[in-house]
Amino acid sequence: MNDGSKAAEAAEANDMVQQGGGSKRRRIALACNACRVKKSRCDGARPKCTLCSDLGFECVYVQSASSSNIIVGKEYLADLENRVQIIEERLKLFPPGSDGQQTPTSSTAAKDTPQLLDLVKPPIATPGEDADEQDMAGTEDPVDAMGAVAFAKEEESAFFGPSSNISFLRHIRRAVERARKTDAPWAPQTPQATQHLDGAIIRSMPPPSSPIAHSKSESISSNQGQLNLYALPPDTHIRALLQSYFNNTGFLFPYLHKETFLQTFEQTRGQNPKSIRKTWLGLLNVVLALATTTKVQLQPEMKAQQRMEESEVFYHRAFGLCQSQMLRGTSVEIVQCLLLMSQYLQGTQKSVQAWTLHGLAIKAAFQLGLHSKEASRAFPPLERELRKRLWFGCVMLDRTHSMTFGRPSTISESCVKLDLPMEFDTILSQGHSLPPMRGPTSLPFFTATIKLYEIMWHIIDRMYGQNVESEKPLEVGDLVSQLVTLEQELLEWRSTLPPSLLLRSAAEVESFQDKDFAELHVRMMERLKIILTLRYLNLQILLHRPILSKFLDCSNQPHFNPQVLSQLVEYGSHNVQKCLGSAMELISIVASTVARIGNCRDLLGAWWFSLYYTFNAALAIFACLLVCRRENQAAPRFSIPEVDARRCLHKSIEALRLLDSGNYMVERCCAYLEQCNSALGSINQSFAAPVPMTASVPRPMSSQDFYATGIAHFGQSPLGMEFGEFMEDSDFNFFNPHFPIDATNAVLPSPR
């Protein structure tokens, strides 16, 4: 007898006992589909009958079209009346016209509710999957998910300092304003103005006129309490995601020992999920979330929004399972979970949460002594190596956050004293019983990245003042002096790379043949070279960008100190040229890779890093084109290839469109770059005409099309996205009042 029959008989017996033995059972108006199919007694409970709740089935009530005399139970009507009364009471809290917001009508609620239910419904319903995974859809009161009756978000503030894109965009915006109004008098630059450009607080609050946007961003998190934290997809789905993780994210960031993790997974398959350690189950879920959000190549037919929604389910399970342990941070497993969560949140662009969880990971790492060689001596060799890798993972992510958010590093260089990681094979050969790992290794890549990010720390420290405000900004001579030293560090780093990690050029990537990468391990090793090349080129841009910002600040400013201007032109021209060359090389590599269809398409890392690198490089090209205009008295002394640079700016838009279809972040960054391209022609008619898109690549979505999509009408990115690593909303709207952008490149104002 199967489990379903036993449960059905148990339900019948219980029903008989409650009703007094042989008394006639209570008749219900409508049975759910699952009970109809199994021919079991249904008690008609809403939203889930008792039998479906016990067995984990999806409980759906469908009334037959031929039924004309269906009896509606009094309990059901009473429940509906009670829910309507609750809605009316809550709507009284929002009088018409308060804060400029209209009270939502019943028609609006009826129109929007199905969309909200669809959002929180898991995108993949696999037969045999625990139906509790789908509890987020259909079981909640849809009114609670409506932004109009949910509590408004509190105001959030965030600081973005000198090394951030937002700070760089401030320099660009002021240079654009001056280039557009060349006849207007300008006051000389003051240190206070420079500090305002290099670091400021950004405050954000969801607009009261966008209740649907708020409900979309909060629908999944607000239903976390109804989510079955112990539910997992079928084994086949889990195994495919685990393989994807260890071939991609886990290969690039080896914080987990693959064999140990998979052994634990196999041991837990026959157990009750509630008997498994919560922290390990949470770690499994965040691994599945990362594998899902990065599987652009694994399942290219899956839309970006669908991937995001599916990965959010895994993430919220992981968060719910580990929430009580996060503030305590008493195990290596928790640090692994926090670190991977912060990496995952980088991909969703929830910058506030990513920064917070990263801080918790570092706190826990210090608490456990991961930074201390002496503290790790008490552990077995394998665990000692894992602790070391995890510490370097915290350091690398700390450097990344410092660069992208423009904030001081949490971990100082004096705390990074451990020896570099070793191969697991070497550790296992020292007496551990586990079998050695077979297949390609990424350890040389991992150690090369550690050394490269040490140079990144030096760049942020010396060129950006560790993202801390300075009373007196560095003069041009001091910047150039530091540049020479840091350039030498990068040159030495590159010269010490092993042959298996030699950096690639754009010409080499363009000449790749798909047949050369048919084998998975060949693609994995080539991916390491491409990613390391992008990181190196991005650091070159970061290194030379302060000089470019100096050129932006003094462009079209007649009152700028002529002595400083002469020094800048004399010593800084080479740096602008180096910045431009690195940006063009980076974009060419990404464009050559994403334009492929076969195996060569699988040579990039996570899409959000490729987006960040490409967008950052495109901004550098736009800035170079601004300062190298012939009308600018402070133009660098070198001949910029205007046509090539303009073509590369177009190429960046093409590349991003192909990077991840339907991705809101990608669409927004592309729309901004289209504005930049149109502004160039408006500022200077002597610029070359825009280069038409290549015939082999679909033309990017126009801005009207971008805002014609339903997602853009929300005025806020889905699932609580933020754009802290890319731009702020005022950046997106900046060009509209300044330039008459034509219809082909126009970008409508943000509805926020």
C-alpha cells in the first residue's frame, strides 16, 4: 500500500471518529483536483485541504462549467466576508490624496493581483517535487502583497566614494554640462566641489505612486514565512545545478571542497530534511541559487527574469535556514554561507544587503580566527586549507566591494598574512583518507587573483585615498608618481603568470574556433584566462581613471589654474591613452565572446561581472571622447582614434544586449550608453557619425521599446534591484533635459 492510500485511510478514520463513528460524513460543495483524482474524501478546507497539506500536494479547486447548483458552504462565505472587511479596514488608513497617492480601487486590485501571484509562484513545477515549494503561490492573502496596503519601505542611505562608478559619473556629468554651455562663465574649481564629486550620500525611498513596484520587490521576501525551508527540487535538478556550480562559480572561487560537499549531499538524500544541519542545508540552497542565476549558458532559453525568480526561492530558503546563526557566526559553514550569499546578492544588485552580509561574513571570519595561522594549527590539514581559502575569499570580496561601492576596505593589508592556498591533492597526500580530486584545477588562477587583488588594494589606497575623504586631493605630479610604481607592480604580476594563465588579446579571442573548445575541461581552463584578462584590464582602467577625472574636471573651464593644466597635459596624456586602450581591448574581448553561438560563448564568468567590466570600460571611452574634443583647451596631447573609439562604444552596447537577454540591469545600462552616444553628437558635430550596428547582431532595443515593456513601467527594478555598482536614478535622467536626443536613440524619463 502506498503512502497516499495510507494517508487517505487515516484521514477517513479521523473524520469518522470526529463525527461519532457511523454518523454520516459532512457533505462539501467542491472537492479539490487532487482528491478527485485519488478518489479520496476532501474536507474542502481553503486554501489547502487537510489531505493535500499532509501529503504535500498542490491543492487546486476548479468548478466545473456544467455545475449549475453548486452548494457554497457558509464557512467559505464567512471567510470571504472577513477578508473583505480586513481590506476595507486597511484601506481606511490611506485616505484619498494623502502624499499624492490615490486610494486603489477594487478594479485596480482585481487587475493587479494575478500578476503578483504569478511573480511569487516558482517558475518550474516538476512532477514529484515537494509541493510545499509552491506554497508561496495561491496560499497567501494577495492583499498583503499589494504595495498600497503594505508598510512603506524606510528611507535607505548609501555612500559611494571615489572608486565607484557613481563618483566617476559625477565627473562626467559636470564635464557634459560645461561642454554643452561653453559660453557660460564658470567659477574655479574648489576642494569642496571635488569632494562632493568624489563621495556623497545617496538616499532612496520607493515612490508612493509605485505600489506595484514595491509589491513586486517584496512579494517573495514577505512570503518567506510561508516558504517550506526544507523543500528541495528533485535529485536530477539538484545534481545538474551542483555540476554547474562546481564547473563555474565553485571553480573560480574554490571555497568548498567538492568531494566533501558531494559526499555530504549523498549521505543526506535518505534522511528527513529536518534532521539535517540547518547551516549545511542553507549552504546547499545558496549554492543552488548561484548556479541558477549564472546558468545563462546552461539554459540559454530560460529568461533572465525566470532565472531570478527561481534563484530567489533558493536564496530565501538559505536565508531562513541560517538566519538565527548569522549573527552568531560560530562555524566555518556559516562563513561559507554568508560569503556565497554576498556573492549572490552582487548578481541581484541588492547592494545594501550584499554589503551587510559581507560585513557579517568578515565579523564571523575574525571571530573564528580564519585570519590567524596559529589558530588554524589545531585543525586537520583539509579543514586548515579550507579555512585559509575562505579567508582569502573574504579578502577578495572585500576588495571588490571597496572598488565598486567606493568605500574603505574592511580588511586592512596588515591582516592578510597567511601563506597562499595549496592544492587539495597535496593536502590529501599528507595522510587524509579522502580520494584526491581529479580533473582541471583552478588553484593557480585563485592565487593569481589573490595577488592581483593585492595590487587593487594598493591602487585604491594610493590613487583613491582608500576611499576616505582627504582635505587636499593629490596633485597631478603625485598621481603620476604613484602611477609609475603601480604600473610596475602590474607588470611584475603579469610576468610571473604561469603559461596556463597567460593573458589573452582581443585578436586571439576573435580568432577562436568553436571546435577547439568542444571539451569541457578545455573551456574551463580558457575561461580562467579570459576572466583574468578582464580583471587585469579593469584594474588598468581603475588605475588611470583619476587622471582622466582630472581632465574632465578642467575641460571647458577657463579659470582653471594654467600651471596645473600644463602639467596635466604634459604628464597625463599617456595615462588617458592607456586608459582608452585598456577599455577598448576589454570591450572587444567581451564582444567577440558573446557574439558566438557555440562553445566559445561559454568563456565568460558570471554575467554581472561582465556587465560591470563592460559598462565601466564604455564610460571610460565616453569620458576620453569628451576630453579629447578639439574645442577643449585641456585636451590630452595624443591623437585619439575617434572613429575606432566611437565604434567601440557601439560595440559595447551590442555586447551587453547579447550578454543576457531580457535582463533588466543590462537593458538599463545599455539605454544609458545610448544616451551617451547621442550626447556626443550633440556636443560636437565634428565627431564622426554613429557607426551603424553590424548586420549579424540584432539592433539593441530602443529606449521606447525598453520602457514599453511591462517591467520598466514599474519604475523600479524587479525583486528589489538596486544599481549602486552602476549608476543612480539621477544619472539615468541626466541627459534628457540637456540634449535633443533623436527618436532612434531617445531614452524616456525614468518613471520613478
